[in-house]
Amino acid sequence: MIQGPYHFIPIGILLTVSYLLSLLAVKMQIIRKARHKKFWNLLLAAAFFTTAIIGIILAAKVNYKWNAPWFDTLIQWHVDIGTVMIFIVFFHFSWNFRYFKNICKPEGYKVGAEEWNHDLHLSKAQLRLFFILLGAVSIIIQLVLIREFLKSLHGNELIIGLMLSVWMMLTALGAWVGSAYRVKMSKDAVLRALAILTILPLVIYLVNILVIRFLFLPGYEPGLLESFLIIVLQLLPITLLSGILFGYVAKSNRNILSLSSFYMLDSLGSLAGGILFGGILVFFLENLQVLAILYFTATIIVVFILKLQLRIIPRIMLLGISVVLTLFVMIPKGKNLIESLRYRKESVLEFQDTPYSNLTYTSKEGQVTLYSNATPFLSSYDVIQAEESVHYTVLQHPNPTHFLMISGGLYGAIDEIIKYNPERIDYCESDPSILKLNKKYFDIPEHQAVNIINRDGRNWLQMNDNPYDIILSLPGEPYTLGLNRFYTTEYFSLVKQNLRKNGVFGLKINPSGNYISEESLQLNSAVYHSLSRVFKHVLIIPGASNYFIASDTLLSIDIPSLYNGANFSNRYVNTDYLDKTQLEFESSLLHEEINKAPVELNSDLWPRIFYLSITNWLSKSGGNLRIAGILGIIGFLIILLLFKKESAGVYVGGFTGAGIQILLIMALQSFYGLAYLATPLMVTVFMAGIVLGVAYCKRLWHGFSLSKFTILLWIMALFCGGALILFRYPGLFAERFVGLTLLFIMNMIPGILIGFLYSMAVNLSHDHRIHVAGKLFGADLAGAALGTFITSIIILPLLGVTYTLILFSGINIAAGLYLLFRWGNRN
């Protein structure tokens, strides 16, 4: 079981897998044995040096009675880095054994010394189909696994950024390996590898379930490091194989198609796969069913169109397995049986991957629980939560008749509102599947005043014409950007516009308890100050949650006195259960703590509460966003210095393009809360831009030069400036259709520029050796991986959207100057 602050098991697994891969690279003559040993020697020295330094600091702490909160983090790093050193020492011991020494011993060769001459016997049409299929398969697997990791890792948009960055970095590594791979493979070997690629995600789907089920303790939420290791280890076989196939097949068929065509065809396949998944499959099939159908379809194409040569019995077995597997997961009992492995001692009644989230209904000892993305969402009638969520707010109003509740009404809150004999209760739930499926397992209140609105609450407020006396916003904790958008100053202003003159607004967040941590204090403070920026009066009532009540009229914390005038009875919110003095004492304590905290406002384009929630989550699991981000920045700079000329430009373009894409996905989530649905579409639009850029580069740019290559980077900088101007006018994004269209266009433009950069880099490169296509493809993906990772981990949290765009603009201007000054005089 993985538990506690130390990561002995995952670090050991990751290092062992990495070491075995490096041995394999030596065996495949991709790297020399001397470099292999040098790398592990340097890593051992770095681990030893770091462990020693931390040990000295910790010793000084004990001797001189130093005290600082970060010493606990140092202890964790000391143990974890020491674990790294121990495993590498074992690797060094292995070098002393003759048997392993012979395995790792390479045959003499010189990389790139002889010309590569190898024919895979693929026709031009088959070659085009191969790369289109490779791109389509890769993007569909990627999009499905994004949704799976969001579910399995209790994820948020940070997991999306982490997963995309790992995917691209490992694929880049695979592309470099494929380009350098010297052993000749047959056509059938390549096609078998493609067939294996299509079945791997089904295996990973099951492994992912089993890892969460048996490796983690019940209720354990993986931290940043654990999540990173899980993602790396599970994506490793898919991404490496995908990248190797691209690099190897591209270099083996460079005389059939132009080098830039491989990149365009792969992107075209990604475009087609993204449209198919994001526009069709996501609305009708669960993730598991999509993967099964993908395996079946790809098998048919590989066997009958690309002509994989198999004997009759293996061919029947291959096709039979794909048919049986597809039929099995299409049957409700079959897919429910597989999904039930995820939950301990619970039987899955039904699960559905909707465009908004994964919904799973389980049964245990007669109790039905609804999970949203594997997080408990609704289990039973929670009387305390229902009464406090409603009555603390509604009792502030003398005669409420019109109510709006945004989510959170299915655990009994609507029943509590009905006690006030309202004329109208509007209830918004963005995912219609929740209401549809809940009718099977929960009692949804039926009352003439209740009006169910299958629409996002924020979107409803933008179009509503009839103001309310009471608005209750109970969407859940702001641990995702989609939920953070219900805690921003823009949202609170929208709420105020929809309230009557003496209207009251209420929301809640998790309680801080008797001890309030620094992260929790900052979160509560950001909510309070953001509300205070919009409303004249803000009241906090601690209870089962911290309840924030806001209005432009005076508010009272004397809930018992307010309840005395009510003509209904409550079980908990009443004069027997509540005490005015206790309420005042607890509320004043929380107010005092909040007044000590820095004043921070939460906005759509600078989601401080979301990142404070992430920080709070990481503080419980030993993670640190800033350390991870700083390491990413150092890695970015080191890799940039290692690249030469065109590869450096493609690398920077990939970094900026991916950073802009993740920024736009997060902006879309902040505005509309549709990341689970729209991420596939955003990725698809980005790939469409790449296809257009590669296809029209030669037509739009007559002739190629380093100065024109540099101009493309500066155009990217200008685009960042233009995006900055657009975001300064939030009214442009107020209407959903117009805003989404604008975001999609903004997402396509960097893709077009990256397509231009890649195509121009291929034509500019003086290195026309066999591996140039894979090398540039790898540079693009490496930049994109770090752009996604660093942007989501540290740049956006610290700078917000506005300053992030300014930074991207500066990076591209500086990169263009760097290329001109370093290589301009050599052309």
C-alpha cells in the first residue's frame, strides 16, 4: 500500500523501468554504453550531493534548534532522494556481474555513419493511411485516458496539464528512439506493433482500475508525485511505441513522401480522430466502449487494408478477440462488471460517461451512492447539510417567494426550500444525465413550484430576466476551474444583477475545523474578500460547512431568533440545536483569522481560489507546485541550449503553442465549465491548425530563410498580444456560442504557426539525414510537453492569464533574437 509522505515503491518502480529502458537503448545501439554509464554516474553523484547537503541542514537544525515549517518537506526530500541513490547503487553493483555486462555490451557502430536504406514495402496510399491511422489512434487514446485519469486520480485541470505534458514528452522520446533505431524491421513487424498499440489502452484501463483499487488505501487521494508516477508508468508503453512508429516509418520511407508530409498526415489523423471522438463518440459511448471499438476498427484496417500477413488461425483469433471484446463491453452487465473493480465492497448499478463527467451509481448494504468522476457526489438525505445550506441564508429574508438553486439540491435542499411555500423554485443542473439517472435511484421532489432547468447555472443567470429573492449556489468545492467559476468576482456580480433589492445570496465551502491551516485560511479569505468587493454585507457562519451569506441589506447571525418567526419545524436549525452566543463566537474567530490573511480576489482569469485549493490538496500529500514548476523551467532552459538552429525554434514554438492551448482550455473552463466536453474539441482544432500550417506553408511563404523562420516566432508573440487585448473585454465571451467560437479560433492560430515552423524547419535544415523528421517532431513535442506542464503548474497560478500571455510574447521575441544572434551570421 502506498501511504505516508515517502515514496519508496513508486520511485523504485520508476527508476527500475528507466534503467531497463536505458539498457534496451544500449542493446538497440541508440546510445553508447559509455554514455549510458555516464548518465547514471551523474545521477548518482547528484543524488549523493543533494542528500548530503540536506543531511547537513537537518543536522544543523537539530544541533542549533532551528525551526521552520519547511523542515518537514526537507525530511521528505532527504528520504526520497536517498531512495534514488540506493536504487542507483544497486544498478552500479549489477555492472560487476559478467552476465549483465555482456547483455549491455554493444556491437561496434557509428551512428549515422552509413546511409539508411530500408523498404517497408508500403505503397504511397498505404503509407498515407498508416500515418493517418497512427494519428487518429493516438489522439483518441489520449482523449479517453485524459477522462480516465480525471476520474481515477480525483482529478482537476492540473491532471489534464500533467497528463498532456507526460504524453508529449514520452512521445518525443519515442520519436527520437525510432529515428535512431538501427535494427531493420519488416512491414509485418511494424503493423503488428500498430495492432499492439490499439489494444494497449484497454490493458491500461484495467491496470489503472486495479492500481487505484489495490495499491492505494481507501479514501487515499494521490498527490502530485504519485499522480505523476502513475501517469508516466501507464502511458510509457503507448507513447513510446507511438513515437517509435512515427520516427522509424518516417525515416524508412523518406523517398516516397516529403518529410513534412509525415507530420501533416499524423496531424490530419489526429484531427479526424478528435472530430470523431469529440463530436460523436463522446455523446453515445462510454470510454471503455470507445477503446474497444477503436481496437476492432484498427484491427480490420491493419489486417485487410494495410495487409498484415498472418496465417489463417492467428488471423481468426485476432479478429475473434476484437469482436468478442467489443460485444462484451457494449452489454451493460459486461461494462458494469469491469467498472465494479474500481469500488471496494460496492456493486456498480450503472455508470455513464457523459460529456460533462463520469457518473457511477453503486450499492452497498442497501445504500445507493452517486460518484462523479469517482468522487462521492450524493449518497443519502443529509439533513444537517440540507437545513444549514438553506435556512442560514433564507431566514435572512422577511418574505422570500422566488428562489434559484444552482446545483446541490438533490440531497434534500429543495425539500427545505419548499417549507417556505414559494411561488417559484428554479433549479439548475448543467448535466441533464444527473437528473435523468437520479430518478431511478433517488427521490427528486415533485412540487408545482419546482422548475428544473437543464442548463449551467452561470449561463442561466446571463439570460434570466426575472430577479430572485434568494439565490443559493451549491455546486461543490472549487477544486476545479469548472467549480472555481462559481466563486469569482465576475460570478458574484452576475448573481447581484439577478437579485431583487433586498435579495440574499448564499454559498458554502468545506469547514476549516478547530484548526485552520494557512492554505484553508487563504481560501476562505479569498471567498470573503471577493464577495465583499460586490456586496455591502458578508456574513460567515461556521457549521457542517463554512456558510457565506451576502446581501446589500443588513444580515443577522442570530439564527435562533430568526427561526422563531418561522411557521415550520426543523430537526437541526432550530432554537434547541443552535445557540446565538456560540454562533457569534465561532463566526468572530473566523473573521479575525481572515482579517489577518492577505487580501486576494478570485477572478475568471486569475483563479486564486482554484490554485489555493490545489495547494491545500498538495499540502496534505507532500507535493509542492513551485518546486515542480522551477524544475520544469530549469529543464526547459537546459533543453533549449542543447538544441540547434531550427530544432530550437520548433521547440520554442511547441512550448508557446501548447502553453497557449492549456491557457485557453482553462479560460474556457473558467467561462463555461465545459472542459470535460470541450477539451477534445480544443485539441482537435489545434491539430486542424497544424494541418493547415504544414499544407499551406510553401504557398504562403515563398522561399525559406532563418529570418522568415524568426518572423514566425515574432508573429506568435504578436498573437499573444492580440489575445491579451481580447481578454480585456470579457463581454466578448459573455454569450456562450460567440465565446466558444472565438476561443476555438484563438486556439487554431498557434497550431497554424507551429505547422509553418515545422515545415519551414524541415526545408531549412542542413541536416538531411534520415532522422530529421523524427528529430524535429520530437523537438516540437518536447517543447509542447514542457509548455503544458510549466504553464499549468506555475505560470498560470502565479501570473494569471494576462501576465502569462505577456510572458509568452516575451519568450518568442527573445527566442527569435537568440536564433538570429547565434546562427544568423553563419548562413
